[in-house]
Amino acid sequence: MALRTEELMLNMGPQHPSTHGVLRMVVTLDGENVVDVQPDIGYLHSSVEKMMENRTYLQNIALVDRGMDYLSAMANEEVWVLACERLGKIEVPERARYIRTIMLELQRISSHLIWLGTFGIDLGAFTAFLWAMRERERIMDLFESATGGRLHHVYFRIGGVFEDLPEGWTDRCEEFCDYFLDRLPEYDELLTGNPIFLARTQGVGVLPLDTAIAMGASGPVARASGLAYDVRKAHPYEVYERVEFDIPVRSEGDCYARYLVRLEEMRQSVRIIRQCLERLPAGEIRSKVAVTLRLPKGEVYARTESPRGDLGIYLVSDGADRPYRVKIRAPAFSNLYALTEMMRGWKVADVIAILGSIDIVLSDVDR
Amino acid sequence: MSWALAEKLKAAFPDVELFPRAGTEPAGTRDQGPGTGSGEQVTAAPESTPAAPRRPAHEVPPQYLTPGVYVPREKLLPVCTTLAGDPEFGLTYLSFVSAVDWPDRNELEVLYHLYSHQTRQELALKVRIPRDDAHIPSVSGVWDGANWHEREAYDLLGITFDGHPNLRRIMMTDDWVGHPLRKDYVYQDPPWLVEVAKERQKDAEGLGLGERV
Amino acid sequence: MPTEPQYVPRSQVLPLDKALEVIDALPGGGVILTKVEEVLNWGRAASIWPLTFGLACCAIEMMQAYATRFDMDRMGIIPRATPRQADCIIVAGRATIKIAPIVRRLWEQMPEPKYVISMGSCATCGGPFYYDNYSILKGIDQVIPVDVYVPGCPPRPEALIEGFLKLQDKIKKEPFLRRRIARAAAAATQA
């Protein structure tokens, strides 16, 4: 007589310390093996797209900060003002474009640091969290002195940035770059060479390249699977075409590759920031744009590379002072969809590692 | 961004209709191949176009800065299969699926945005469907990633995707009434929330704010 | 020869419904009770264990408050991962209508005495998500009672710490034992 086994349904979340927010996963287990994972999202759906239809273009800057991916508020502002500027054919002064690029890269580092810290916690390395937060706090200080906000900056404006950098900011930013590059080898020591970390991540949660593309994955998740695609290179915005940087690409597609890609991205971000600081021109920071801006009728799709991937906004304007329809293409939404594919066949303990490695922000998934 | 793909598609499928391109530059000037900065193009655009006479906003023809085509509903699946499968197009990456609601025209425009990592070209597809008969073939068989995007469009805009493997609400609760992103949607608190809030109000009045026995 | 111990209901051994009257009638009884309460409250206030439950942006500032530089651990605030071990829930961020029942259930799962800190404008009143919105709860106090409101969007970690200090004040002033005896008495008389 064959031994009869049954599949077990396991509910993870929405309150679970390792789901990085309010994600619920229904995991079907056969013993310890994951048969199927069904993510259940929508617990943070904030109706941003509806609200944006009822706010002016300027007001929406404050909304995209909060409503979209809150770990990278600058990236949200960037994609929104980019869409508006393209449709309205609004010029951005050189200095503002450099400042924006610096801010975007600082934001990328801070977002990746949060990811690094939480990924460390997921795998039992609490020190990584404390260290990452320590570094991030320095970036928060830089943000705060330039924009006034720690998390939500409302710093970019259509046609420029809100205010010029305060005195001595560039020196402090330079200082941070030195400091941060000194700290990065510490992470290598702590995690990259850590046998426990390697055992938990290497070869775990492999996402093949063709599956990644078919599922719409982007950003570090797709780059770790071998897709050499970065919006900053493919469709440069701001001053990315004028600075030198590399796109880290790995072919393994496992958790470890995603970790390495993000770690390298932080190094590249520092490289970009340094080049921008060097070349930062003087001059205007904002072109004249009416507060009650009316964009011409039309439609545009703007895409940027947020820390999580290909972040886009499809903007439909009917000539009024507020958008007619805004569709936010959230990178984490598509990356999370690939989760089921990554998890199938792995052990239940790997669920947390795989989920942590794709770096979702539920606000970006649900909007 | 290049309209070449859209024109190629038009040649293959005469039924499709290009986005109106009045007000934009002629094709070719925008087509600068992969790797050119679209950020540059924005600044370059006002210089290259002659200054148009100022007209009231409602008279200006709309600009479509993203190349795209209108596809009839019946032709959507063959068009998509060609776009994704034919190496000539190679649009293997679906950015998103969504829709725009136009109640005055009694129309929903279902919107697909496609991208090719090889040629770095993009293409938007729009399908016009009537609001009261909002159903459309699902493309989740063509691009796997469409699955959740279509669920979202079903949830928020009330479009039924025929042949979708798992068409359930994704953002809102299963018992939600209405489709919020439609322009005529009116929000109402769900009944259980009204009840709970009333109870809480009673607690607060009876015991003083925040105090419990 | 030992006799069989006879079962006496607890309410008869300790007539709880009379307990408070007896204590207050004793010379200095009320003062002693208050002093005992103070000691207990001092201990409780210095070890608030919140539930790790982050909803949105404020959760990032909450994490930062637990982490380097702000380090709330030094005030005895140690995050717990399960509601059964927690005595405080920080509603950090906007709560949707979809998650409201879950927040309510988490709150119900926490043992008494329990406290709620509403962190940020969204949890307090809907905040920036008040108008034209169909999915966000306009204040978490529609669902669970809130003890401390921390304003801000998002509040800085210092603001959250201030919120905890306020909560400590509240705990220190609470007639905790008195309330507990009264509740036990009410339960005993009902049974």
C-alpha cells in the first residue's frame, strides 16, 4: 500500500515580519517542498491612479512620493515630472538635471541599503540591518538638508527642482561617497563570503532569462538573470548619457546573483554621483512653469529605472489642469508575479530568502 | 521613439490604425536608433518644430508621443501573436495592460504597452471597446506577465478578459461593488465598516477617547 | 490521614466584588494599592513590546527608529513578531479597507492591557489619502481604539519616540490594578 500524503496549505501574512509589508502568500506545501505559491496583494492599494486624476500636476508630485514606491520617492517624482515635461515640452536647466541625477542615485543607494538590511534579517544576519541603516541615515541627512524631508521630499518640480543645494552640500555628499565606498567591503566581509549566506542564496530561486522577460520582470531581478537592460543606458534621461557607469549583469538568476547585482549597483551609483558632483554646472535650477500648469492634449509614456526596475507612467492629458488618466507601470508588480515561478520546488525555508531577494515594496505593487 | 514598428504593423495588418500624429514631428527625425537619449529629444523638439500659432487648448490636436496603433477587438490576438512571436517585431516584453475610460464616447480604450529588448523599440496598442460590453480576448497566453495586469484592469475598470486563467479581483476585496477607476464610480463605505465605525464611536463617547475598561 | 481537598470556587475564596471596598476601608489600604500599582506601571512602562507590523512608508521610519542612531531598544521597546507577545501595536502607515479586518484581528489577539499608537497622518485620519480615495480607511480609530496619535507624514523617528514617551506617561498614570480587580469582579458575578 502506497503511503498517502496530503498537501498542506500554509498562509503567510499579511502580518509576517518577513513579507516586507502587507503581502499575503498562500503556500501549498508537500512536506517541506513548495508546490505552489499564490501571492495575494492589494492590502496596500491606495487608489493613487484615481487620486491623480483629481489633483493638479504640481500636487501630484507630493502624491507620487507617498502613493508609489515609498523607498524611492525621488524615482517616483522623476518619472512623473519626466512624463509631464515630455508632454509639455518643458526645458530643464542643466544644473537641475545634474542635481536630479545625484538625488536619484542617492535614492538608489538608500533603497538598496534598506533591501540589504531586510534581506540580511531574512537570512538571520541582523548586523547587516544595523549597518545598512547606519549608512542610510547619512543619506537621510543629505536629503534632509537639501529637500527638508527624510522620506518624502517633494523636491523635483516640473521644469527643474524646488531649491538649489544648500551651502557645503556637495562637499558633504563627496564625503559620504568616500565613507560609503569604505564601508562596502565590510558588507563583502559580512555577507558575500559568509558560508551560511552562500548556502542560503547560491542556486536558490533561479529565474531563467526567457521566463523573466515573459513575465515582465525588470531591474536587478532581470539583470541577475542575464538581461542586459537598464533604462538609464537604453533610454537615457537626465544626464545619464554623459556619465560613465556599468550595468552589472549576472547570468545565474539565483538569489545570490540578485544580491551581487544590487551590491555592484551601489558602487556604480557612487561612481555616477562623483562624476555629477565634479561637473555640476552653475546656473538656473528651474525654468518658469505656471503653478496651474495645463499640459497640451496628448499621451506619453515615460520610463525610468527605479531601484526596483522599469518604472513607467502613461499619462493621458485632455488639456485640463489635471491629468485625465495616469497609469503607473510598477516594476515590483511584475517582479512579484515572477515569484511563483522562482519558488516552485524549493523548500519552505527558502520562501523567505527568495521573497527577500526580489526586493518588493508593497506600495509599488499595489499603488 | 520610432514609429517604424507601427508602420510595419500597419503593412502586415491593414485593419490597424496608427495613432493620430498631428503636432508631432515627421517620422524619421525621431528615429535615431537605440541608445540615443530621449531626454535629449525633449529639449531638441521645440527647436526643430516651427513655432505653431497659439490656439486655445481645446482646438489643439492631441499629441501622441508614444508610437502606437489602434487594433480592432477581433484582431487583437493575431496581432499580439505576431508582435510577440515574429522576430521582425520581437516585442517580447509587455510593460503593462490598462485602460482609459471615456464615458462621453461610451468607450473604454484598453491599452497595451510593448517593448523589445533587442531593438529597444516600443509600441502601444489600443483597443476600443464599448463600456457596456467590456470584454476582450486575454493576451496572457502570449505574454505570461499579462496575467496580473489583466486582473488589475478587470478589478479596477471592469473589463472581462475572455480566456483568462484566473480572472478574480486582485486589488480590492472579492465582495467589492463597482470598478473604481471608471469615471462614474461613486465610493461607498462597505456596510461592515460603517457598522464597526459606529460601534467605535459609541465606545469613544461612552468611555472617553482611547480609554477602555 | 489526609482528607480529600475540597474544591472551592475561586470567587468564594476571594470575594472579588468586595475586594476593592475592603482594600479602601483598610487604613492605608488605598495608598498601598496605589503604590503597588505604581511599581507595576513603572515596570510596564519601561518594557513596551510593540508588534512588528508595518503598513506603509511610516514603517520605514519605524525600522529606522529601531535601528542605528535612534535605537529604541534602549528604552525597553523591543519588537515582537507575534501579537500574543506584544502589548502595543504601531499602526505605521495607511490602512486600507482590505487590511482593516486584519488589523482589528491582530489587536484582538493581543493580551490585555494593550495599547495602540497611530503613526502618521494616514493612520490618524487618512492624511493625504483622504480625498478622492476609494480604498484607504479614514483613520484607524474607526476600527480600533487609539491611545497615542503621532502626527507627521511620515513622522521622524524622534516623533515616534516621543509618542512612546507619551504612552509611557499614560501607562504610569493608569489605575491598572483597580481596573483589573473590577473587571475580574464583574466576570465573577456574571459567572
